[in-house]
Amino acid sequence: MAVVTPRVFVSHLAGTPVFDPNGDQVGRLRDLVALLRVGDRPPRLLGVVVEVISRRRIFVPMTRVSGVDTGQIVITGVVNMRRFEQRTSETLVLGELLDRRVQLVETGEEVTVLDIGITQLPARRDWEIEKVFVRKGKGAGLRQKILGRGAAPGKGGGRGEALTVEWSAVTGFSLEEHGQGAESLLATFEQLRPADLAGVLHHLSPKRRAEVAAALDDDRLADVLEELPEDDQVEILGKLKDERAADVLEAMDPDDAADLLSELPEEEKERLLALMRPEEAADVRRLMAYEERTAGGLMTTEPIVLRPDATVADALARVRDPDLSPALAAQVYVCRPPDETPTGKYLGLVHFQRLLRDPPFTLVSSIADTDLPALPPDTPLPEVTSYLAAYNMVAAPVVDESGALLGAVTVDDVLDHLLPDDWREDGLHGHPAAGPLGGVRPGRGADGR
């Protein structure tokens, strides 16, 4: 049976109420932000522009959008209330694509864009533009008609035939193939993994590296920074505006953000911490208080924490989060409230395999492994390594003297500190995805595959 993916026309979303998971209205949708790509590849949606109660317009990434409907939009997570500023690589769907004059590829005939159809990719949280609703001939004030009356494809006033076509059936939107602007580079390397894109950035000139970094969205830049050598990280962060730098640090894993901040001068470090959300800054400060090569200095403060009355079904729902690394998703930690680290008393952990073996209604407290010892935060790196090897673990709980869970050490962070200090730079110099100037090597497509 074919999987049917939802499709929504953006004219119906203008002014749609935006709610948080508790059902409280955050604001109203005013636009959608897209990234145009080279050739006829459909643009990817980066997020939505929401006008909150104070009439400030903010940006919400699509990764935080859990539901899109013509009646309402639901977002999750903490909302960043900083004012939305459009970047050069971004295109506003309602504000810049509607009413645009483009051409049909097949006939070369000029048409006017009346509406845009977006769809969610199967089994992913990504959205992209799929359809374009156009009218042949000329029209006036079409965007105002759509946004004012919500005209749907196949309806609406004006002269000329109206039809819905694939994105690839029209030309006049996408980036040009030639040129080496930041937008073109972003489109070319969009499909690369963060580590591969880090290889590309490492080989660019400082000027071009700063341009590409400035055009990346916060989450993507955070992922890439985590894969770069420390000197590249410091250079890129230093060229961002302070508020943007704080946003990127918030999007990084707390342990990686702490490592990066520790490389900065004290005054700059404190300035950026003051701009971060208090709860995010608190996690980073807590990690910076530990010695770097100890369990406390290596751990992440964001493992999956569940209360004793949570069920296997609850645990599996948390494990499915695509934003989690495989190491963090390998097990859940059962603790008494509070659920955020440092938690209440740590009771034990449940491995992912055990979750698959027990019925969904089983309480996690009844199947938790309570015999496996936890690590004190001052455990040195060699002992952390021995612990993971001895118990065949990919992550280990870190617990303080009072029995509270402070975080978890994952095997990737341990490997990062076991390898030579310059291992990232050596790897990037010989990285298969990057040529000498950051281009795609012969034989690889523009999407890096």
C-alpha cells in the first residue's frame, strides 16, 4: 500500500494560529522560509515565521513543527523570541514566491504563481515545496486575493487557464548553476552529512567559510561546528554577531558548546553565556566546572530521562526522536523527579533491546537494570573507557554523591578524547567528500552521493 504524504497549499496557512503542545496559542503564521536549490530540485522548507502576541516576528525551525494543518500549526520545544532576520540564502514563500512571473519548461509560456503546495517527506520531519499553482496570462493583485480570500487551486478570479504543476515543470525560481556564491555552495552541499560539510568548510578560504557559515541555519551550523577542529570553531564563532553566536551555542550539544566556550577569552565567554537562555547557559556552566578529561567533563546533560511510572511505550516514543544520536537513543535512564538533570534519585537504566522485548504497557521501573554501577563525575577518562568496554556499553550514567543523575557519557565523546588532538584536522585534509578547494570530487554528484 502506497504511503500518502500530506500536502498543504500555503495560501491556506497565512494567518493560521500557532499553538504549543499544551494548546496555548503562541501567535499566527505570517510566512514560510525556504532554501532554493540548484537546478529543478524542489526547495526545502527551513521553518516558519510566526508573529507572536507582542507583534514581534520570530523564526521557528521545521524541526520544531510537529503538525501542519490549515486550521492550526503545533510547535514543540522552547521558542526563541529573538526577532526574525532573513538571511541572503533564504526565500520567503508567501512574500517572494507568490505573484512571481515564471515560465513553463515545456512551452516557455510565461505564467503567474498563485499558490505553492508543500509536502512532508515520508518517514522524515523535513518539508519541501512540491507543487506550483499557476495561471496563464497576466493578473493583478493575485497575492492579495489569495491571502485575503484563501483561493484554492482551481478556483479564484482572473483570466487565463489555471493549472497545478510540479516544481520542476516551471523555471525562474531556482539558483543558477554557475557562480560560487554562498547560496550556490549551500545548495550544492545540502545533502552532505555534518562531518562531510565540515570537510568542505575546512578547505574554504576564511572569507568564503564565514559567508557559508552565516548562511547556514542555526541547527545545521551547530552540527557542523561540532565536527570542525577547535581553531575553525573559534574563527567561525568569532565572525558571527553575538546574538547569533549565542543561538548557535544553544543549538549545539551542551558538552560541545562547553568545549568551544572554554577556548575563548574569559570576557567573550561570559558575554556569550549571558546572551544564552538561562537554562541552556546553566547546563554549559555546569559542564565547564568539571575537568575536561573526566566523566563530568565528557558527559552530555540531555540523556533520555523517564519517571518510574513511565511505560515501555513512553520510552520507545522518546527513543524515536530523530534528533537523538544513536548512542543517546540506546538506553533510557529511570529517575525520580525532577526529570531534567540533575534529576531526583537515579534508579537504573533500560537498554533499547529490552524495550523491544517487553509489552508496551510495562513500567520501565520494573525492567530497569539496577545492578550496573554509575560513574562519579570525577571519574578519569581511562576508567570511563574501561567501564564502557567491560560492560559493552555505548553510554554510561554519571551520578553525583546524592544519587542524582547528572548526565551520560557516550562512546563518541570518549573516542573524541582518546584520539590525537589533531585527529579532526588530519581527517578533514584527507576527507573523501572534499577536494582541495572544497569542491565535489570527480565521480560524486552535486548532492554528495
